[in-house]
Amino acid sequence: MPISRRAFAAAAFTALVLPLSACGSGGDGGGSTDASGKVEGDITFQTWNLRANFKDYFEGLVADFEKKYPGTHVKWVDQPAEGYADKISADAAGGTLPDVVNVSPDLVAPLAKAGLAMDLDKAAAQYKAEYLPGAWAGHQIPGMTGTYAFPWYLNTGPLFYNKTLFEKAGLDPNKPPKTYDELFSDALQMADKSGGKVATLANIPTIEDFGRYGVPLMNKEGTAFAFNDPKGVELLTKYKQLYDAKALDPQALTATPESSGKKFLTGAVAMNPGSALDLDNFKKQAPNLYKNIGITDQITSTGHVNMYVMGLMVNARTKHTPAAVAFAHYVTDAEHQMSFAKKVAIFPSTAGSLDDPYFTKEDGTDETRVRIAAAKSLKNAANYTPVLFSEQMKTALRNEVAKALQGKQSPKAALDNAVKACDQLLKQQG
């Protein structure tokens, strides 16, 4: 389940979408937003790479739903993630999307524009109050009216840092950086003291990083990108300084979530974002690191940490609207979100759930400390990835940022080019 390096934890995470693929019963037949009829019929629910770790959970969920609604049958399909964004586009074009689709906001946007995502403000308005307002709004599309997926779960996480490396660099291991100025200053000192052998960060800046830095990402109308403003250029210029000083890992240009996690585990980088689930991974794979692990908050200039929002979309062409809407709601209601949150380090999007003792009561363990801090921060967190920011746009930004870091163009030119490319892709979407 690809939530991202701040979420699930196979290694160390990075902002990915939580995808699913298609091969369902949606078909080309027109659907209806009227979910008031009898809940019955065969529907398909698709996830990505969940069967290995959560087979019993989802099989139990399906069985309980079918018991509650006799006459329904839910086919759960689980696919690998390879080429997911391309696959979902092909399945959408081929009319083979499942009835209930696990999506992230940026994945639902093109499906909504194509008329394939059901407007839940029409089909499921009675459930809106059950969810956090920000989570319900997470699958709304600029320029369109409506909400196009049930909120499922949220995620965020702290920054982990290696206290031993901080100490060796002459930095106070109990005073990690709290601001960007402190982060950049500490990173340059770390690189200098280690002779360029220890970087502080392993990843180049992404759209979320620009958002956290306080850069305006789009205009107010959602019709053009704006991250090439002076504050955006300032951030990229700082990263260029880090890259030149080897305070940003030299392999950051090609880093993956796994490689970044490995760099942190082996002490090649001093800081890495993660989640509560990472702590168990550190304990098993790097006990010396675990003994000297520091935990601090995400650094922002806005006062709002970044969060990831996942949802369940209902195929607008489903032939069984009442069953598809009922199942998507069932999976994402407060009871089932809480039960899922206790199996993996994610957070429910349902109203009041984050006040549960599971997310508020300390027990002296680091795992619980991280979970409580993350839950608290989610109450006013922001999803900095614009809903309209596609995978192609992420690639365009990454390519231009890489050129700037390598000195092939100025940070200003890089961001101007990235905005131009993203605006062009935005026009093609719409």
C-alpha cells in the first residue's frame, strides 16, 4: 500500500499515490447518483498491494458487508503498483474501472473531469458530516462543483534524525532544527565537519516542500501554477547551496523512497521523514540507530504540516449505485477506519476519531509518542499537493529542479520552465 515514506513503512517513504487498478464491473453502462434504492448486486473493489499484509482484514470487511446486505457480492481485487497511473488511464478509457476505486486526490481529478467519478455531494450528502471537513474537501476539484471520493485515511509523520551524527558535527543532539534557517545552517555544518561524507537530507524538494516553505503553488482560480515566485526561487537556491556542499546527498537526484530510507539506516544521511511504523523497522534493522534516534516535528514556514489524503471513489458508471455507495461508506466509516488504523500507522478521516484515547493517551513508548504527535498535527494539517498536480507534472518539476542543482540552469529559470511545463499539462487536462 503505497502511501508514501511518511506513511506505511516498508523502508522509508515518499509522496506516492495510493493506487488501484481496474478490472471491475463498472463497464460502459451509465450509472446514477441515486443511491437510495436497495443495496444489492455484484460490485468490484480494487486496492493495490494490500493482500500480503491485510488479507484477513479486507476479507473480513467484505464478509461483514455481505452479511449486512444479503444479495450483495463484493469482488476484492488487489493489484501490484507497477505503472499504476498509466494503467488507470487505460482502464478508464477502456471502461473497465471497478465500482469502488481507491484513489488519491490527484488521481481522482482526471477521472472526475472525464465523468467517471461519482459526485458524492449528490449521491452521499447524508454522510458528509461524519468526516473531518478538510478531509471531505480533499477530493474536490478546482473549477468543478462536487466531491469525488469518500475520505478514507490520512497520514503524516515526524522527521527522524541521527543524534550521533549531530553530536559528531558539533551540533546539540537534543536541539534539532525547528526552522528552515536552522535546518540549512545545521546541514552545512554537518557536511563541513564530516568532509562531505554525511549529508543531512536525501531528497530534492518536491511540490510538498515548496508548500511547506510557504510558496504559493497555484493562483486562486486553480488555473495556473505559481511556485516560481521569489519564495520558491529562494528555496531552490538554498537547496543548490546544500547540493554543492554535499549537505544534500549527491544521489538525491535519483533517490527513491527505499534508497533514502537505506541512506538513513546506514548513517549516510542525518535526517529523514517517516512514520511511527518506521521505529520498529529501525529497531530490527539498525539497533544502534534506534538507540540514538531523534524525533522532531516536520519543519514548515506555515505552521501546518503536510498530510496525505486517500479516498474511495465510486465509479459514476457503476450499474449498482446503492451497493457501491454503501460499500465505500462502510469501508470509510468511523468504526472501520479505527480498526484499520490500529493495524497500521495511518489516521482516520472521520470526525472525532482523532480524539480517541488511542491517539491521545501516552504510554511511554516512542511509537505512541509519534502517533499522538501526528494525530494532533493532522487537525490543522494541509494537503500541499494540488489536486491538479499530476504525475507528469511531478516529473517535470523534478527534472527542472535537477538541472538547477547540477548548475545547468539558474533556480529561477528552472522554476519558470517547470511552471510553463505544468501549465501546459494543465491545459491538456482540461
